Amino acid sequence: MKRILVALVCFACAATLTATAAEGKKKRELTEEQKTVRKEMMEKYDANKDGKLDKEERAKFAKEDKQKWAKAFKKKKPASTNTEN
């Protein structure tokens, strides 16, 4: 009886940890601008048609396209902590 109870408690803990871990990994949604730029660059530069832009394909971006990509996918700066008084 004790073994069954211990096994059920362990199973419940494992299920809870799995559910919590799954909630923490949420995919980032792309903005409309990002979707548009990504689609345009895929059509233009995805040479092997695998649906991804690898390092070599990104290296072939024209200067204007690099700027467009950087603008659309710029990373947000974390909130800085102000330590000045």
C-alpha cells in the first residue's frame, strides 16, 4: 500500500514539473512587419529552399536587405537600472 502511495506521489510531482516546464517555453510571435520581411527574404535568398536562412544565405544579403532585416528584427534592450541618485 505504501509503495502505491509513494508511486502516485512521484507521478503527480513529475506531471506537475512537466506541465510547468511546458508553460515556460512559449514561442515568440512575429509582428506583421517581421513576417513580411522574413517572407520577402526567404523568396529572395533561400537558395536550397529548406525554409531557413542559413549563415551562407544571410551573408549574401544586399546592404539594403541587411538594413531592412536589422530594423525588423532588432532586439529590445533590457530595462536599464538607474543607480544614479
